[in-house]
Amino acid sequence: MLKFIRPMFPTLVEVPPTGDNWIHEIKYDGYRT
């Protein structure tokens, strides 16, 4: 059985992170779950 993984909560920021380790996708049609 897998151990519990604590969920990450979103943080509101003014500018998205930058760098080669980040990928951003614009999603216009609703929510991704």
C-alpha cells in the first residue's frame, strides 16, 4: 500500500515561474481535475 501523499495547495502569484523546469499550458474551456 502506498503511503499518504499530502496534497499541494495552490498559491496565488503575480507572475508564473520561469526556467527550463516549468511548462505552462493555457486552458480556456474549463477546469482540469
